[in-house]
Amino acid sequence: MKYILVVEDNPMNMELAVDLLESYGYKVTGAEDGFKALELVKETGFNLILLDMQLPKMDGLEVLTKLKSEPKTADIPVVALTAHAMMGDEERFCDAGCIGYISKPIDVHQFKAIVAGYLGESNNI
């Protein structure tokens, strides 16, 4: 079973992402801010992190920098999950260490295939 951490401060976006991912058969943990996310990654071996880039207190880029600087978490794939849909954002997030980018609102019809792709799985989960 694959373990996914969703870091999202908006309760409605969190609920949607978690519900969808669980319906696909993943084990999902949610964190409402970067501090909680950094605590959780020390405890659980996640296969993927979906990281909102606009978080309170500590933004997603700072969380990403901390994750990539720690040997224990540096290899966990991180996907930017963000409403930032401006030109150049995807490149900026990938340059910072993300393996990809999912814009919000989440396209529920494509989300399963997108996540499976980031996990190296086929679309038939």
C-alpha cells in the first residue's frame, strides 16, 4: 500500500484530496501546515507528498527546502498542489525540488491518473 501525505490548510481542499486518494486505495495522512508536515515525515515513510505552496506560517517552498535538506526525507517525491497557476510557477516549484505540479481546483476526473503517474503506477490502481 502506498502512503501519501497531503499538506493543505484549506479544509475543503483537504477533504476532497483525502477522500479521493482513499477511494483509490491509498493510505492518506493530512497536515494543515508545514510544521505538522515536517513532524509527520519523521514518523512515517511516505511514498508521495502533495504540498500546498501557500501555507500559513511556513510556505510550501520553505517546507520543500527543509524536506530536501534532510537525508531521511530528501528522496520522498513532492508534488506542488497549488492555486498558483501563473506562468513560470510550475518551473519554479520543480527547480526547487518538486517532481511535478497539480493546479487547484483539483480535476477529479484526472487526479487518479496523475497521482498514479507520480507514484510510478499504471492507471489501473
